[in-house]
Amino acid sequence: QVQLVESGGGLVQPGGSLRLSCVASRSISSIAVMGWYRQAPGKQRELVARIVGGITNYADSVKGRFTISRDNTKRTVYLQMNNLTPEDTAVYYCASYSTSYYYWDYWGQGTQVTVSS
């Protein structure tokens, strides 16, 4: 079991940047896949980015603007978000993926990101 706690959200103007952090309650070295999801009001939760070992994948809507990374020594996964637009406004969730059972098994509580002038 692992608890995930996100931070770093807030209000930012269009074109601005934020870096989200997700700190785990235990080592994540054995967790091969970590990811960031987001959910905007009235929309389904969508996978924004994931990191599989050192390989990263992104939703088309954020490709070239967002960067996911991880620091296993700090038990932390990051999401660097640049050139933000109002369409990026959502609650962002960190999650871990179970490669034994093939589903996203642990989730953080979410952090709000609002992009507005």
C-alpha cells in the first residue's frame, strides 16, 4: 500500500507555469509506472502523463508543454507544466499503476490547477 500526496497547484495566468509534486509514503522504486491524471468540471478523468521506468508518454493535448519525471530517492513524481491554457484547468491526481493487476491502484487526493487571467 502507498499513500500519495500532491501539491503545487494554484491559480496561474495563461502562458504561465506550475510544477506539481506527488510524494509517496514509501519507496516508489518498485513501482514501475506512475502517472498524472486530471479531471475538469463536467468531464471524465483523463490520463495526462505517465512514466514507465524512464520512458514517458503524454496526452496529445499536453505534449510539448508538460514533462513528467520522478526522483525515487525523494519518493516523488513531478509534473512540470508550461505554457498553461484555461483548458488545463482541472484537479490533477497522481496515481500508481499495479503491473500485477493491471490497473491504477492508488490515488492521491488531487490538487487544483486553475488557469485564468
